[in-house]
Amino acid sequence: MCPGSFDPVTLGHLDVLLRAAAIFEVVHAGVAVNPGKRGLFTGAERVDLLRRALADSGDPRAGRVVVEEFAGGLLVDHCRRLGTSVVVKGLRGGTDYAYELPMALMNRHLADVETVFLVGDPRFEHVSSSLVKEVARHGGDVSGLVPAAVRAALAVRLGEDGSGPG
């Protein structure tokens, strides 16, 4: 299980998912939807964008990634439903590790779910969904940070200049 908000999916996300698919027979990309938060894209849109990005990647490992939405509840409960006991998380640096370590320990405590950390590709160390959205909102070029389908969806959602529809 490789969970995330994927709002929007970045090339860093794809890197981690495809590398995880080289290690595991099947990787469940869990698009987390928090009903209390309003994302830029709906859960269904994020699932669609992630599926399109994987298909467009041309990478044979992409066929081993199953994309699904999950909302509410604990990650470990979702892992139980799927019958998986491993969570894969990508790390861009020490800050990510400091954030992810307590959750990994709690997941192990609650349900014997282990966490495997994959060190992200240094080319994407500075890339986060939040920064991509901020750059796009201000009309910046996000090519090289997100897949083409995401870049197009951002342009439609935010308008070419980042000001939004209309």
C-alpha cells in the first residue's frame, strides 16, 4: 500500500510508485480522501489523473499499480481489508522522515503493518503537491514536475494564469 493525497500527482509520486512496483508484485496506490478537507481535485479526479499518469508513463511496472480511493478510517484498517502488511512511503529528506517515522511506528503498534521507506529521486526532492499548486496558481511552469495530464488538468482548473476558471 502506497497512500497519499496525490493532489495532484507529481513525478516524484510516480517515481516512488514505479520503484515500489519493482519490489512488490502489486502496489495499491491509495488515494486518501479526507471529507473534512477540500482539495484542488476531487478523489475521483485524483484517481483518474493517477491512472492516466501511470498509463502514459509507458513503464511496464505501471501495470502492477492498482489505484483506488479510500476515505475515512485508519490506514491500517484499509491495509487489513486489502490483506497487505506493508506500507511504502517515499522520502525526500530528513523532514519527511521525521514526519513519517511516528506514523510508521504507530502502524506497526496497531496492526503489525511495516513501513518501507524509499529514498526519492534527488531530481524531485523539492517537488511537493502543495508547491506545484502554488506555482501553478501564480502562472508558473510546472512541466518537469508533474505528468502531462496533470499539467493540463491544472491549467483547466486554475486557468492558464492560475486565477481559476472564468
